[in-house]
Amino acid sequence: MSVRLFHVSDLHFGREDKAAVARFAEIVRAERPDAVVCTGDLTMRARSREFRAACDWLKALGVPVTIEPGNHDLPYYNPIRRLLDPYKRYARVEAAIERPIDLPGVLLVPLKTTARFQPRMLSRGRVSRSGLRQALAMIAGRAAGTVAIVTCHHPLIEAGGVEDTNGGAEALRLLAEAGASAVLSGHVHDAFDVDWPVGQARIRLIGAGTLSERVRATPASFNEIVCDAGVLIVTPRPLS
């Protein structure tokens, strides 16, 4: 039995591409994927109204949804809130939309890469030891034959091997050795799909584009990911 996921990222409500988010919602309602995976940056400036808009949109998709925080989802203008309670608004959205997702043969493994102590002008991510331990424990505890897919906001490494996320290269090595098949991410606003060697193992690095006005090399898009007999088939789908 195959599993089909829609991987979307960098919605940036407050600067969303209204035509793209409307078209994506239409496609979800028409095609009914098994789940939608959103790898962060729900908002542009982490304002309450932006989170409300993102929450309403995600709930209206009508399919199981899982989300990860992005660097834009931490308070921008309020350093005290960012230090003391940076995930308060994001957590409300998470509580409102996330439910346990049971996908036959597929395990989604969350890995937070945002950092509250990082100056906002620096957008690099960070993998915490505790977060990595939790991800590795989930992978180790999966049923035999289950494909483990890690979901995070920041790419753990950049193409060419330059480390983009603090601790990302080591995290990627450990995830690959533990048996993870792929890491889904966003942040760069361009889609990519790289089969990456890590020692004796290999792992797929899969990035989604953006549904915001802040496009880069590629237009607004999302990834359709089909897992069939343990094999991942990734199809980028433009929305314009």
C-alpha cells in the first residue's frame, strides 16, 4: 500500500501568495493526500493575526496535517517574548491542527531546528542534543520495514557539503546511520532532491519551495511524495 504526502513549506502568512495558497487548498481537497507536511515558516513576522490566518487555512485543508516551526515563527519585534516564551503562538496552532498520524509503512519524525537565543538577523538553524536524541529514539523504535522521514525547517547541510545548520552535518550522519530514509525541509524557498552519501549509508535531502511572494529561483510550488514499497518518489508541483 502506497502513502502519498504533500510537502509544503514557507507559507509566510502576511506575505503569502494568495493565488498559490488558494490553488494548493483546491488540489488538496480534490486529490486527498494521506497527509500534508509543512516544514516551517507559517508566518512572516510571527504576529497573532498571521498565525490565525495560517491556522484557519491549515484546518480547512481537511486532511491530517503536521507542522514544524521555522525561524520566522519566533517573535520578531519582541526580544523578551522571544527569549522567555518564543513558541507560545506557534504552539496554539500546533495544538489546534495536529493529531496523531498513522501512515502504513511510514513514520514522520519531527526535528526542531529553530533557536530562541539566536539573533533574528541570523537565520541559520541549530539542532539540539535533546531534539536529536528524541528523533533517533523514534527511528530506533519504528516497526520493521517502516520508512522513517525526518521533518525540519532548515536544511541540515547545503549542496556541496557546507554546513548550513549548526550541528546539521553530525545530525545527518546519525540520522542516516539510524536508518532514516529522507529529511524534508524548507527555508531556502527552492525545491531540491539530493541523494546524499553519509559513510556507508545514503539519505535523501528533500526541500520544498514556498507559497509566499518571496520566491527565489523557482515559482511557488510544493512536493508530492509517494512512498511505495519503501521507495520514495518525489514530484515538484508548481502552482503557477
